[in-house]
Amino acid sequence: MLRGALKTFTAGSTIVVALAVSAQLAQAAPDLVIEESDSVMEFVSCEESQPLVKGRIVIRNEGDSDANLRKAGDLFRSFLAVYNPENIDLIKKAKKRTKMEPREQRAISIEVGAGKVKAGRNYNALPKSSNNDRHADHDDHYDDDRRKLSRTQVKEIQQFLESRGYNVGGADGSWGAKTTRAVKSFQRNTGISPARGQWDTATAKAIAKFTGGGAKAKPAASNIKDSQGRTKITVFAVVDPYNLIDESDESNNIVAYTGWLKCD
């Protein structure tokens, strides 16, 4: 009788333990976090040749299972992204590793924006169309008000169009056939008529609405300046930016960094 009871008790305990282990395994999940105390973000410059920000972001898997991106496509495979929301191409993604084990911590060096124009694109209004004062720096093939734009201004227009998904064939400051087609597409999408790809007052005003310029335009957050004339810049560091990993806590995946730079 005692032996039977012992066997029953032992068998029952084994089942309970097995169920408990199974429940723990089922609940185990990765949890990627940014270790703010160990991370460093430096705001560098708005000069084209310089990065906007650089630093080191430390991420850690606080969860109880692997964080695995091996099955993700190359476009989305990234444990970390650092970006500025005002400029679509000011982004850096970390793709070197595809797996982080529980309690694993790693430091990722980051540099965003070197070789990209920051000032005059999304932070400031683009040049208005004008019939006054022709710039000396222009190409003879420009027609309409394009003849009054400098190469720098044309480049700013091209960069704006690129940031909105229009193909200008490269922002090189030269107004060619692809730039004309891109402007024409923008004009059609914004209801400007006629849409011939010309640079005119209506097109300048339409672009100014997106860039924070113009009397009726709403100023963008990035145009806030301090008493020294420096522009407020905000960048975000995000772990698992495309939300491909099923984490136990999704609320701790993003950290905002704010700094001030002379961008004019």
C-alpha cells in the first residue's frame, strides 16, 4: 500500500514538474533593451562632409531566449537603427549580427549622415521663385525660373524630391530630364497646373509647405532654435526597428536623443 502510494506520488510530481518546465519554456521570450547609461550619442555637425551624430549604442537581451533575425530578409535584418525623422536618408542600421543570446550585451558604433546635406533640405524652406536677380551660377539649358536658381538651390530641390520618393537621377545640382520629370510628377500629385516640370511660384510654395517655409506653413519641430541660433535636432535609437522579434516587453525599444547644432 505504501509502495503504491509512493509510486503514485512520484509519478504525479514528475508530471507537475514537467508541466512547470513546459510552461516556463512557453513563456520564455527575448527582450531587447538599450542600456542608456552605457550608450553615448554625440551631435557633430550639419556640414555635408560630417556626420550629423556619432556614438555608441549598447543593446542587451534581457529575455530568456534568443533574439534571432536569421530568417529576416536583408532589407529588414537589423537589431538597431538610429535615424532622424525629418530626413528620410539620415539613418544607420546595424546588420552585422543576426542573433543575440539571453543576457548577451553588445556595443554598436554608429555614425549617421556623413556625405548627406542636412541644412537647407528639411530644416529650412527651399528657395522661392522670383523674377529678380539672376544668379551667376547656372546652366544655360535652364528655362522658366530655373535659370534663376544656383546649382546649390537646384541640389536642395533635388534632395527634397528624393526624400519624397521622386527619382531625380542623383542630387548633383544639374537640372536634367529626370529632375524635370520628377518635378512634373510632384506638380501633378499636388494639383499644380500646368504640370510641365517648370520651376515657378506655385511649385516653390507647394514645396515650402512640406519643408516648414512660407507664411502659411507650419514650422517643423526641427526648425526650433535656441538663443544662440542653433537648430534643435532629435534622433531616435530603436532596437528591432521593424518589430520582427516577438519580445516579452515592446515598450523599452526606443530612446530619443536631442542636441543643438548650427545648421544655417
